[in-house]
Amino acid sequence: MSSPQVTVIGAGWAGLSATYHLAKQGYDVTLLEAGNYPGGLVAGWKTAGGRAVEAGIHGFWYPYRNIFGLVDELGISPFTDWTRSAQYSPQGLEVESPIFQDCPPLPTPLGTFLYTQFKRLPLADRLSALPLLYSIIDFDNSDDAWKRYDKMTARELFQKFGVSERLYKESFEPMLLVGLFAPGEQCSAAACIGMLYYFILAHQPDFDVVWCRGTVGEKIFKPWCEAIEKLGGKILTGKRVTDISLDEQGNANAVICGDERFETDAVISSVGISGLQNIVSSSPTLGRRSEFANVMNLGAVDVLATRLWLDRKVKIPRPSNACFGFDETTGWTFFDLNALHDEYRDADATVLEADFYHANQLLAMPDEAVIAKVQRDIATCVPAVGEAKIIDSAVVRIRRAVTHFAPGSYQYLLPAETSIPNLFMSGDWVVTRHGSWSQEKAFVTGLEAANRVVTQLGKGEKAAVIPIEADEPHIQMMRNINQGLRQLPWLG
């Protein structure tokens, strides 16, 4: 008896996650990737001169329990040790973060508040964040909570709870620009709370981060793809999906790539918003369904990734650094790749990466102007960088690269199950109650989609999805009280 056929669209974290689990369960699974290599935005490639480049540096935070489980299963060691980070403005160093898991544990959010080393921000401004704790308690990642907070902007949220203007400008908005990739007036308050809680506030160590010791494509995706292919899974690149065929019962029976047809018993979509919008635009099947047509209301944010090779060794105090105040609506980060990547660890020269989010106004600039700006801005933080000569550089422009969680966008996000019974959704923008974000969320939703296929087609076992760590007891207690009050008719 032949194995059920499953087609997965998109070879990023979600698509590889779903494909890997289904291949382990004996499915005849085919992964279709529109690009020339698997990996999506986190895959890397080589410049003409043979130097490694990737579309931005991606961190792996303490709560990424499922991804850490994957690398253990693959038997690979792709990550650095836990690293400290810093934050700069045009005035210089603003914040340094410790490795929080090494600090004496305190109830959340006290550890984050007390152990973070603010260089200029007055205590009175920091204390103005305390009333914001109610929104953290009130937002429990439920559907009702998303609907309550999604139409409010993050900027309005902070104003409503009395956060000082200085604290907002020097702390919260920089977090939004590098966490949700847009300024506060363009971010959903629901997404803002969810992101801040997951990465920073839920547990003291959550902001601790490791980095890949090279490109994610080389260190993680390459051995992962090899494992998939060894299990019999097929990974096909250069396959741009244009439509989905349905049988008389309304189930998907084939995925169409131009003139090619891939027969299937189930389909998992694992593409980002821009990718799905391209498919919907070309697909008569999806375009006539309101849930998919409504995806066209969603937005995505531009990203600019740059890499500089300097002619000398420059000491960079911290390996990862976030910056604010250089451009009004753009956040950026820079990294010391000598400290992070194996191939540069013993190099005589310095290699730096600088990534810009919500980078609309930078994309039109010529490469030489971009590189000059990058060197100038980093030199504001680390003056010795301005004295070095750039011997090579790379500029990568990624239009509509990452999800824009704009106010009011929640109503257009897709759930995992669709009106096509055997078409399932996954990705970092798909609605899930798991509570994770970014790469971990994409990976988890891939497993969840694979589990839905297992349930529907009846072959194999479900993947074990590790839940996020439970709320600390005092947070659970306050949430229970708040939920009880909300059920009272005069307060609900």
C-alpha cells in the first residue's frame, strides 16, 4: 500500500518542520520552494568573492525550546554560548543587558527591571512602566484578548497606561522596531504585548540569546535538509506555486506550479504573507474564497541587511547591539561576527553585520551610500570603526520581508485550518494559541500542521510540541482574578 502524499509549500522554518515530521512518519512528502535554495529568509549564500552573506542575523532566545530540541535531535551544535547585548543611541551607550539566567532569580518582571543596566534613563521614567503590568495580566493570548487589543496601536497602549515619553522613545519603541519591525503607531497593541511578554517579561532568562556560529542555512538547514532527504522526503527548489486544484468534494488534490502538477492527499502552506499573497493573486481557487482574499489586507515590512569587512581588528564591546534614534522610523542592529561566526573568530580583520528594519527609505539608496551610512552610524557607537578602511561589503535588500502586525490585522490572519478541509496553514503569522513568536512560532506551527495531517490521514504519530513555560504563580493568580472580574456583567 502506497504512503499518503503530502505537499508542503515553502522551505522556511515552518515548511521544513512539517516536512521533517511527516517524513519521519513515513509519508510521501514533497516540499516546494520558490527560491533557489531552502531556508527562506534565514538561508545564506556566497558573494561573488566567495564570502558568506545572509538576509539578516537571527537570534535564538531562551524560550525557543522546540528549536533547541530539534538541534539536539539532529546531533548538531550550531550555537554560540549565551551572549550579552548593548543598546546605543547617537548619544552613545544607553543600556547593557546581563545574562539573566546567571543572576539571582526574582519574580517577573523584577529581574528584567533591576538587572538591566540603564546608563542614562532616570529611575522615575523606568517606574512609569509599572501600570503597564495590567495589560500584561489582561492579555492572555486568547482570541478575546487579541480582539480587545488589536485595533489599538502600541503607541496608544503606552499612552493609556502613562508610560513616560522618554521611556517610550528610549526603551519601548526601540524594542518594537527590532521586535515587530515597525514604529509604535504602526504596531498592534496585541502583538506588542505578546511579543514583549514572550521575549522579555514572562520569565527572567527569556531575553537571553544565542546566535548561530555561521549562517543558519549552512549550520542548521543544510544538515536538516539532509536528514529529510535521507528519510525519503523530496525538497524541490525553483517551484513557484500558482494554484491549488480541488476535487469534486472540495478537497485539494494537486498543487500547481505553472505547467507542473503535484498530486497530493493534503497540503500545508508554510509561506510568509508576501508569498501567500502572490499565490492567491495567481490562484482562481484561493482568490474566490474570502479568507484567502482577505489576506491581501495584510502587510509586510522591508529589511536591509549589510555586511562590512574592515582592514583591521577593532574591539567591539558586545557581540550584538541594538540602536535607536538614528532614523525616525527605522530600527537597526549590528553584530561582531568575529565573536559569533567560526570562520571569522581568528581573523586579523573585523567583520560586521548591520541589519535595518522598516528600512523603506534606505532601499533606494545606492550600495556605496548605504555602506557609508552604516560605517558612519556604527562609528557613532564604536569610534574606531570610523578609522578603518572597508575592504569588502555586501548589501541585501529584502522587500516585504517580515510580517507587519499592524493595528486591526488580526481579523485577516489565517487560522491553521481552512475552508479547504485538507489544506493547513503554518508560519510565524498564522493564528496559534501556543504563545511563541518569530522562528520558534514558525517551527511550532509547522509541527501543528503536520499533526493535523496525521489526524486526518491516520498514519503515524503526532509530533510532541513543547509548550511555552507556564506563567509564574503570581502572574497566574492575577490572571485568574482578572478573568473572574471580566466575567462579571458590569465589568466584562
